[in-house]
Amino acid sequence: MKGFLLFIFAAGSIWDFVTSLLGIIGIFGVTDWKPEHIPIYISAFIGSALILGLSGNAEEIWSKSGNDKYKILIPFHIIAIGFDAYTSFLGTSQNVLLKDSRTAFITIGFGEVWEMTTFEQKIALLFVTVLVTMSPIAFSTLRD
């Protein structure tokens, strides 16, 4: 059972990384692939990796018995979780639910998603967002 859960949470962590990557690129206003956007792509990749790294090491960061030097990362992890949830919500909304794939990047905002979805879709989006956002945290907890 543990191996299966680790596999599922690893898959969720990959989707979490992808939605963060697309979200950061979209927030910077990039809507297409151009060589002049390479610094944005690199920044988005590193930012997404940092978010994944924080959540993927949540067990060590938040552990009462863990190393105190990691406690400095707690406020950054809290911010990363909020941003991660935001990009996951928008990424799932645009690319899966609304099937708005004019671009690979996230180009819609929270308000647009809220207006374009039914009550049931909002509930499903919020549920999936929570699961995707907590996947690397759960992976971190189960891994040890």
C-alpha cells in the first residue's frame, strides 16, 4: 500500500510542478514560445523546482525533532503552498476543465474561472487543487 501511495503522490507532485511552471510563465505574461523569453522559462523552472523542493521536504522542515536550521524555511513554505494552490487551481481549470488550450501557459485568472464554472465544478476544482498541492507534502511524509 505504501508503495502505491508513494507512486500516486509522486504523480501528483509532477502535475504540481507542471502547473507551477506554467503558472509562473503565464503570470509573467508569456503566451507563446520565443527565444527572448528564455530567462522567464529558466526563472519559472527554478521557481517551480524550489516550490517542489520545499514541499518535497516538508517532513524535515516541519518536524519537531528535525534540525532547527530548517525552521527558517517555514514561512517560505507557507507562501509556496499558497502560490502552488493558486497555480494548480488555474492550471487544472484552464487545461482540463475549461479545455482552453490556446496556449500552453496559464492565461486566465481566478475570477474568470469562478464565473465560467458551475458550483459542482468549483467543488471538484477545489478538491483537486488540495490533492495536487498536498501531493509532495504527503510524499515527503510517507517517504521517510
